[in-house]
Amino acid sequence: MFRAFQVGSRVALLLLAVVFVGKADAQKQASRSPHGPLAVPCENCHTSTSWAPIRAVPEFNHDSTRYPLRGMHEKVYCTECHFRPVFTDVGKNCADCHADIHRRQFGANCAQCHSVNGWNVSVQSIQNHFNRFPLLGAHAVVECNECHKSAAVGQYLGLSTACMSCHSADFQKTATIGGSVPNHVTSNFFAAPCETCHSFDTWLSAKFDHSATGFLLTNGHANVPCASCHINNNYNLTIAAKDCGNSGCHLTTWQQTTNPVHPSAGPAFGLANCSGCHNTVSWLTAPFDHSTTGFPLTNGHANVPCTSCHINNNDYAKPMRELGMPFDDLAADE
């Protein structure tokens, strides 16, 4: 009888132990952290008042994780990234939190342009732009959206590198700017590539190599405004370099010259022969090689004014003996 009592007591104790362990496991299961294997005291983030909201500044060192917080990420509220209870269940790639507004045109590596200091990025930091269109000169400080309009729907690959693709409005404005800026719109001359005159450094200070036209701008011509020769926006001139009179630039001067009167002084002073006496150094100081006429001016004749012999603008093309002067006088002079 006593033996049966002992066995019964042991069975009862064993059952009580099983029940106790079961309750303990149930309590332990009920108190398990919803954040998974996070070995941080609850009070580091929660308050004694309520589970939510959490403390404004949780006591948690994010540097101890596989994703230390740097730059703008330091100011982000916890739940903006950790929207699931298990904190380890979150990605560390940009696309895990940020939408790619470039629509994968640059691949998945956002860090090739952006940094944790902010989405706005300087052009200088975009190393990959040194491709078929390096950003040089003034282009180096232009904001991305000046060329790549509307980031969310913008085109970043395959854009034209021609100047007109961005500077068409500047080209059109030349029609009304005036002054030293020629009208590009109405002249066929400016159908040439923009870089013929313009550079990356500045759009306004354009330089044109006039020697390419066969008419070099030397000395006095070097600083003449374009419009002084290209009247009425005529940039298709085909004047020879020595044909000063017919160019229209010096026609009035030629007509007004009285010493001698060029229009009636013979072929040597014709519109097409200005360069026989004049040069680009000075228009007024015009030396004439009289030896080409067969009558060299020597000794006393060297400094005689033209009109002393060519009286009344007498034909400068005629031989001296036909100018109405007595031959004896000429012989005596010689």
C-alpha cells in the first residue's frame, strides 16, 4: 500500500513539473521580442508609458550594424527604413528605400553619382560623364537638369551632342541682338558648325578665323566690326583681298579722293587696283612706285607733289610726254 502511494506521488510530481515547464515555456514564448534577435534592452527605445511612440532619441549605436548611418541618413527616423518589426529584415541598397527616377538608365549603382550627403549632386562628381561628351569649360558648372530636362522622365542616354540641341534659342536670339552680333538666322553662312566660332569657355566671345575665307584680316582690318563690311547681314561676300573698291567698304572714300581724283585718274587708280598704293597698315599713307610707269622719280623729282605734273588730274596713265608738258622741259629736268 505504501509502495503504491510512493509511485503515485512521484507520478503526480512529474505531472506538476511538466505543467510548470509548459507554463514557463508559454510565458517565455509570449515575452519573446517581436524584433527578432535584437539584444537591446526595451527601455532603450520604448518608454514606460506606452510601447508607441518610441523615444525621440533611441539609445542605439547603428555603427554596430552592417550599415552605419552617415550623412543625410543620420537624420532619418527609424521607421522610415525599418517599417517591419524585425529590424534585420531590411536591405542596404539604395533601391531598397529609394525609387529610381532615372528608370535604370544608369544601372543600379546610385553611388556613381549620388552620395549619402544628399541627392543633389555636382556635375564635377559625375566621373562617368567623361564619355563622348566631356563637360569642359562652361559646361562644367551647368546643372544636370539644364540639359536633361525633368529628372523623372528625362533622357540621360543617347542625347545629341550638337550645340543646337541645347542652344537653339541662343541661335534664334541673334536675329534681334544687333550690334557686333551678326544675324545667324537669315545668313546661310552660319549653317557651319557652331564650334567654328564658339568655344566651351563662353558662348558670347566667338572667334572666327577669317583667313579661312582667303581674305586675311591684318593690321587696320583686324579690329573692324563685322557689320562694317558685311552690310545688311551679307556674309556671303566673295571679294578678292586686293579688290578694296568693289568690296563696298572703301567705295565712298575712293569717290571722294581728290589727290588725285581716282575715278578719272586712269586704270592705275581704278576700283580694283587700290592695293597698288594702299595697304592695311594705313589707308591715307599710300606710296606709289612711279618706276612702274617707265619714269622713275629720282633726285629733284622724288618729292614733287603729283599734281605739279599731273595738272588738272591729267590722265595718270599717259606717258609723261603726252601730258602737255614741253619735252624740252623734261629733258632739261633730266
